Amino acid sequence: MLMVYPHPELQFTHILPYGAVLHERGVQFVVFSRHATAMRLLLYKSVEDTEPTEIIDFDRDTDRWGDIWSIFVPGVSAGQLYHFQAEGPYDPSRGLLFDGRARLIDPYAKALAGTFQAAYDGIVRPPKCVVVDDQFNWEGDRHLRRDLSESIIYEMHVKGFTGSETSGVKNPGTYAGVVEKIPYLKSLGVTAVELMPVHEFPIMDMMTGEKPSRTNYWGYDTMAFFAPHRGYAASKEPGGQVREFKEMVKALHQAGIEVILDVVFNHTCEGNEMGPILSFKGLENPVYYMLANGGSHYKNYSGCGNTVNGNHPIVREMIFHSLRHWVHNYHVDGFRFDLASILSRDRNGNLVPNPPLVEAIAEDPLLADTKIIAEAWDAAGAYQVGSFANLRWAEWNGRYRDDIRSYWRGDPGKLGALATRLAGSSDLYQPGGRQPYHSINFITSHDGFPMNDLVSYNEKHNDANGEHNRDGDNHNISYNYGVEGPTRRRSIEKTRQRQIKNMMTTLLLSQGVPMVLMGDECRRTQGGNNNAYCQDNEISYMNWKLVEKNADMRRFVKALIAFRRDQPTVRQKHFLSGKGTGRRGLYDVNWYSALGTAVNWDAAEGTLICVLAAPDQHNDPHGVGRDVLLVMNATASPAQFILPPVAKATSWRMFVDTAAEPPADVYPDLNGPRPPASGKFIMPERSMRVYVAAR
């Protein structure tokens, strides 16, 4: 159902067949429940109300159409607060958990207000749903539609980006705070922000209404798939987060920055059979979740207690409506699907080829302009990197992360892996007909060490999480270079700076789509915590003092991003073939040993030369591409390099030298020194140089 009320500037649409649908003289409340025997609507006057001011019963004969309960309430308007209540059978052995006392969040609620109130008789009082007026002055805003191959993604947490008092914004930790920092994002040159979960999730303890001992900071615990998180709004007005989120998206678009949402359709905050009844459990538990043992237990492919039954037709429809809602009503430009392999499981939990939900997302016409990215694994052993779905889906490339970390740490036998990842991971994506841009390359993400800690710690230090350091991954492929944590030893600090530059250079010059973690450009640290899911504090926040303290690193990363945006040579849309270009025996990609000879890919050495030829006129119609020369030494000792004849024939100018002190570490104008005329030079240990063909 799509009802559009045209206006020259205001967009006011209903694309949802469920939830609270606002009309001129009232609101239609619509909810699905197959086994309910009765349904009630609870209305409240304020978020502080512990009891409803009005209870409206649905008439089973006139207000039920099949499994849909629908009632029109005249006189109700935007801002109205409400819950549902559903009577029905309580039979946990069959997965039926109806409790007529439970106050239920509307699965299609567009906003929530307030917080959890203290439970009574074991019944949770969740935040209240809000009737939302979708009117908003978008001022002609539309999706930016930037080609994925030209994207540079910045993964960030809405609150963490400005939550620190060092941010200096008017409303720290909010959507409005992000707007204030857009000039910073624009100055970096990133083309998209990937926001960690912004769907509603619990802030307070669900039983007591008090602040829990471990705060849910990351937000991977959804309780309302259509509602922006109220905790990131500066306004405390019910529904104010809807307007503020739209204002943020519009402002980012005006700056040329796309918005990608990290969405969690694999589990919810209701947990397993010991968890609370908040919404889905109390409306139709066997439909919304994958159940085991006849329905008495929850299958747990998410590692979080339950698994959303994504390939059930009803749930599949809800997920579609959610995605369309965010694209149509919020103008978001794409989605990153957390633990996306769960979406490949049928209703029994089996991985299946061409899963209906995954295929339908790719084919949905309203999502055609969006970017869809899979975290192609789950918590139950599925690992589908390189094989997830079809040509519309890109993937977080976990293999890229591990191989680049290993190479620059100096692990032996990583030359082949480095070359494959640098060239776009053809081993993973080419067999299925995909291209380099289907690989979302990253070295760090929210999950694990930030870049600074990757070169500062051998081990995780998660004691602040309250789990005796048992949580978090033990396989970090990190190295501290002699001291665990911060140090004043100049030699170690120099090595760490160099290694960050090596990895940043590799990331931003690899074929594929780079993703940079918030704060890596200025050496944000989490103090060795590699699982800061519960750290709603300075451990996780962006420390804006580091922006100036490490201005040289920020300048370095900024120059790399600008180079990538300007040079199609390092972001080609098709895989490099190793075939000739017709120019002096130059291939589109050329690999050489440090001595300029053929590479022994089985060798344990960590030195490599790569020459990337500029794309031909067909693939680079503007003719701006330049040949690029990469010289890498990941060993712990200086190494001699001899440029191969094909490289000697080109006039090169230095762009990057990770071993040099700033400002000689990067030449944004591509006017650095030339290599020695002899083509011979010594590269310091753990360093990388990039040369660009002179005009």
C-alpha cells in the first residue's frame, strides 16, 4: 500500500501496511498475530505513565482480517504513545508465549519514547511506541548514487563520534553532533559513512529500568527495526529522533557523503527462553524466531540467544518493509547486514543456495539504487566470504583483513596473499562473475583493535568489560614491537607510526572498496580492548585531541584518500588480467622481486615490487590515470631493491615514503623526489614507497 500526498517540498508518505498509519482524522493501528485470541491497544498520555490512560479492545469479528488485526481510532494524532497486548495460548513446548498482561512494542513502530520502567509481576514495561508524522522538508534531497567502485567508507558510531567532551559540539553523542562534524568528514575525503546500528535497542536494564552494569554501546540488540535510536537524539520530545535523523542524512548528502546503515536482522534483544517478552515473542513467537525442540528452545546461530526467522514469509515481508522504509523515508544509501549468513538459512536453520530473502533483497526495485553489503559469516560456523549471493551483494572481506595484517607483521610466506588482496581478491570474487568492488577491504573495524592498538598490543586487554578478559577474539594478528601498550621509546614509536602508514597505504591503494575505521586516521586507541561492545565511554569515543596531536597521520591518510579518488588506476572496475597494454611490454599489473626479477611466490621473503598500469582510454575516458609503482619491504631488516627494466623506462615521482619523517612521508601534489637513476636503492625495514608516473 503506497499513499502519496504531493507537496512541492514536503514528503508525506505511507509505505507500510502495518503499524500506526496516520490519517487526517485518526490513526489506523495494524498488527499481525496468527494465534492471538484477543488484541488490545493501550494508549498513554506521557512517557512517564506506568499505566495506560485508555484501553481499546479489537473486535475479533470486525477488526480482524485473516491474521491481521486492524482498528481505526478517530481523534488520535501524531505523538500518541501506545503498546499492544495480545491474549492467546501459553504453551512453551510449542513456542507459544502469549501473555495478556505483557505490553508489546509494535514491530512496525516508527519511533519509541521513554525507557524501560521497573517490571511488575515479571512483566516488562518497555519504551512506548510513538505515532509518527512523516512530513519533512527534504529540499529536493535524493540518493547520491555514487558508484560502489568509487566509494571510500568510514565506519563510525553515532554516539562515539562526538560523545567525548573533546568534540566541542553543542550536542555530544547525537545525530546533531554528527552534523557539526561534517566539515571534518568532508576534509578527510571519505564518500560514505557506515553507521553502527541505529535501529532502536535497549539502553536501560529491561527489568529494573536502571542503568545496567554493562551498557549496550554498540547497539547490536535490536528491538524495533523501523525506529531510529532515541538515545542519539538531542531532543527529548517523543519522535524527535525521526526529524533529527533525517536532518543528519540531508546534511551529509549536501556534503556529498552517503549514509550506509549497519542493520541487524539476525537476532533481537528478546534473547532466548529466559529472556523478556517485549514484542515478537508475545505476538507470534514461532513465526518470528527459529525454534528447536518442538518450540521450547531457540536456535542460536547469532551467538546472542535467538535467531530471527528471516526466510519465513511474514518475517521476510517485515525485513523488506524495514529496508524500504529506511530508503524511502530516510533516504539512506545502503545497508551492511550483520551476520548476513543467517539470512541464507532456511526456517530449519540449514544453509541453502539462492535463499529467498537474500535473492529478493538483491532484486527489489526500490532498493536498486542502494549499496548492499554482507558480513558473510555467522556465529554458528558459516563462512561465505567470496560466495555470498549474487552480483548485487558486496562483502566485508575478512580474508583481506587477515592477509594484510599478516604480511605487514612479517609473517613468512605471505607474498602471494598480499598480491592477491592488493589486486582485488580475484580468487574470491572472479569465479562467481563478480568484480573487485564486491570486496569491501578493511584492516580494522569496530570489532577488534583499532589501527593504533593493532601495532601496540600483542594481547587483548578487556578487563574493563567485566568478563575477566575472556571475551573478544584471541586471534588478532597484532604486534607490539617490544612494549605492550603506550611507550616513550622513540624507536618503537617510530616503527608503530610506520606500520600504520604501511597498512593505510595498502588499504587505500588496493583494488576493491576501502573501509576506514573511525579515528584510525588520528591513532584513536581503546587501550588494548578488542571488544568494546559495552564501553559507552572514552574507551570507545573519538578523542578529538588526537586530531591535532597526530595531524601528520591525518594529513597522510587524507592525501591517500585524495589520490584514490583522483586515480582510477587503483580502483579499477574489472580485475587485472596480467595482459599487455601495448606500452613497452607493460602489463596491466606487473610483479617483481626486490631485485627486479621474477617473483618466487613460495619464498618466505617479504619484499615485493608492483607496477600498476593506468587503465586504457575505454576504462578511463578522462585520461587522468597514471602508472603507479609500489615497493614494499615487510621484513625486519633493510633491503636492496633494483627496479625492473619496465619501471626504469618511466619517469617517476615519489608519492609516499612511509619510512620518511613528515612532511616527506607523503607528497600530495605528486612532486616528490625521483628514484635513483641507477634504479637501485636501499629500503628501510618495514617500509613502503609509492611512485607515480610523472606527467
